[in-house]
Amino acid sequence: MDVTIVSPSRPGLELEEDFLLTDVARLKRWLPWLLLFRAFRVAIHYRRMFVGIAFVWLVIAGTAGVNWMFGDPVALPDFESSLDEPQPPFVELLQNPWHELSPHLLTTRALYPLQEILRQSWKVIDSEHRMPQLLNWLWLAGWTLLAGGLISRMAALEVTQHHEASLRSAVGYVFRHAISYLGGPLTVVCGFLFFAALNALLGVIGCIPGMGPYLIWLGWPLALVSGVFLAMLVVGFTISWPLMICTTSTEGTDPFDGLSRSYNYLFVRPWYALFLMLLLLMYGGLLLYFVEGMVLLTWQITVSTVAMGGGLAALPDGWLSFWKSLLGSIPLAFAVSLFWTAMTIVYLLLRKSEDSTPLDVVDMDTPPQSGLPLVGVPAAARREAARQATADDSDS
């Protein structure tokens, strides 16, 4: 592509420069949502997978502990049964690809953290014994915020800067911005309680003998207005709370910025956001099918090759249950890592679409410099001194 540049000092002189723009670069410029397909490579990294596995087992352990304290039955997920398939994976894929893959294109398993929060929230509302369910919800929400912050922070640096952040630096970043991570969701909860209290107050006024029904009738339009705000908060929060976490991981700003950005991007660009979420569901379903097949194949090959030595039959029943359950939980851990990685990319794409912010802009969390920068002759003298010191060290 030829670009003509006019010299500002000599307007009559035109400088012609050739810029090479590859087909891949053009395609990414025209279709920026192709960035979402990088989610697999970023999510499968061992650091993100470690966070996902830790999240899965910590949530299981906490839920089991709460149920045990309140005398409820302790139901643990059966990860072992997923590895008991006698048939090798991917056989049906070779025989009838569409019949094998089509169910995975319509699944919502890629939204596992979002589904768990909604499922546990409904248990708190619908259960007669709310205290254990509330404790389980708090345990799940706390680890969800931590895991989401860690994975989205590492994913943001990898996607934007191709920089692989250490787990230690991600933990430090999340704890330094803990108020921002918590502030956005808590602000929405406080807003919901405020409008709900207004409607409840109208209900209390309705208990006044004689005048109560008339006051409710007169105040019903205000209750409907409050209900509109409640509906917007519920719908927006259900979808946008992951974006609040990704906003903090990417921007490092205050809680209100994360709240305003997430709601603004969803309500201003609803169709683009819906398209990205549908793409995430289909792509995530295929990735989970592949990961589950590889996990099953790994277990089958391991069992078969070890059995060649003859010692596997001597093991007592359940001797390998720990390793079998740990391996069986990998697809669920991958779903956690994939969800937060993909939501980080979705946030970057929505930000670019609405604010025209380049996709490589991210908060690097660098401490502010003290004093004025060194420029001019002093800066040149410092560079020369450093170069001379390096030369002296190499000579010695």
C-alpha cells in the first residue's frame, strides 16, 4: 500500500513511502474479533491452569466443609466417571464429524464460573435453610474474584504485550487493587438494595389502615420506575460483573470506572457483545470437547502402557482415585481459565469498538518516577558512564 506524505517544512515536496501491510495484518484490522481465537493458547498455559485447578478444588473443599458443619449431605463431583469410557475419544469424530461436534456448539459450559455464581445465588434465594447456602455463596464468590483477577491480569498482559506475568506479580497486582475488584460489584449490590428498599417502604406504607391501599395506588408509578432500575441492575450485573474484573485487570483504575465501562460497553454495543458471547460459546464448546478427549486419551494410554508391566492388577481398588479425580478435573479447570481469558479479550474488543483504544494498551503497574526525568547533556553523560563501566567490566 502506497502512502503519500507531504513534508511540513516544504509543502511543495511530496515524500512517497511504501508500507508493507501483510494479509494477516489487514485481516486483523478488518476483523478484530479474530483475536478471540487466541484464547486457547493463552488459557492453556500452566500458570492459568494451576489457578483453575486450585479454584475448582478449593471451592469443592469449602462447600463440603460447610455442608458437613450444618449436617447436610456432602456431595462431591464424580470426576472419575468421565475417565471410565471404554471407547477411545475422537472415534465418532472421524466417522460422523457434524453429529459429534454439533452438541458442543450449543453448550454453555464455557461460562462455568458465571453459571456457578448464578446457580448458587438461586440456591440462596430458593432454599429454606439459607445460612449454609449463603456461606457457600460467599466462599464461591471470594475465590471467583481471586481466580478471575489472577487469570484476567495474566491474560491481559499476554494478549496485549506478549508478556508472560509470573503468578507472584499477578497476586501482588490483585491485592494492591483489591478495593477496585470488590468495589464495582458491591456498588451494584448497594444500588439494588437501595431501590428494593424504596419499594419495600411503599409496601410498609400500604399497611396503614384506611389510607394504605390508596397510597400504594398513588405511589405505584414510582414503584414501577424503581422496578425498571432494578431490572436493569439485575440484567446488567448478571452479564457485566466479569467485565468489571477484567476492567480492573486491564486498566488498574477505580471501582466506578470498572462499573461504568462494563455497563456502557454492554448497553451501547449490545449486538457486538452478543456476537462475541455467541462466538465464545461455540469456540469454547469445541475447545472443551478437545480437552476432554485429550484427558481421556491420556488416562487410557497411561493405564494400558503401565498394565503391560503386570503390576497394575495388584493395586487395591481405589488406589489411583486421587490421580484419576485430579486428571478428571482438568477440563473444568480449563473452563475456568478459558472463561476469564476470553472475557478479557471480549473486554479489549468492546473497548476498541466503543473508545477506539488500541488492543495493546494495558496498565503496566509501573511505580511513578520521583523527580523530573534526566534529559540533555546530563542524560548523555550518564549513558556514557554506564557504557564505560560495562566496557571496564568486560575487560577485567
